[in-house]
Amino acid sequence: MPVELLPEWMSDLEEEDLAFIKKFILASGSLKEMAGQYGVTYPTVRLRLDRLIQKIRLGENTAADPYIALVKRLAMNERLDLGTAKLLIAEYKKQQKG
């Protein structure tokens, strides 16, 4: 059986995030159903989904550059907030062009 590799955006996510995505898909994207499964409010699930979307977008916008990879890892591990990570990467890219 051939070995299938996960897309890069998925391989960068934690197991908990992947489990959330699986439940979200199985719930046909119903945030109300997800809130019930997790025993939390709708806004709490919405916030978690928004953060997960930000993580995925951040992962897509980074290259193989070591500095960008470091900032990305810090953001993924919540040691750096996503807004700051995006700002650092954008400023770094500007400096590289100049």
C-alpha cells in the first residue's frame, strides 16, 4: 500500500486541531452541533474555528525560509499570537525585497 503524505497545512496542526476538523466535517459544518458535542457555547466554537482558520492561513503564507518557519512554529504552539506572527512575517518579507 503506498504511503500517502498529509498536505503541509495538515501536518503542521496538532492532533487536537485535526480531531476538531474531523468532528466539524462529520457534523456537516454545524457549529451548533459542535457546541453540543464539546459542551460549550456557539461563540466559543466559532472562536476556536476562527483561530484554526488563522493557523491554516498562516501556514499557507510561509515559505521554507528558516525565520518564517520559526515564527510559524511559535504561533502554532501559541507562544506568539497570530497577529504578531503575521506582522513579523510581513515586515521580514519587506526587508528581504528591499
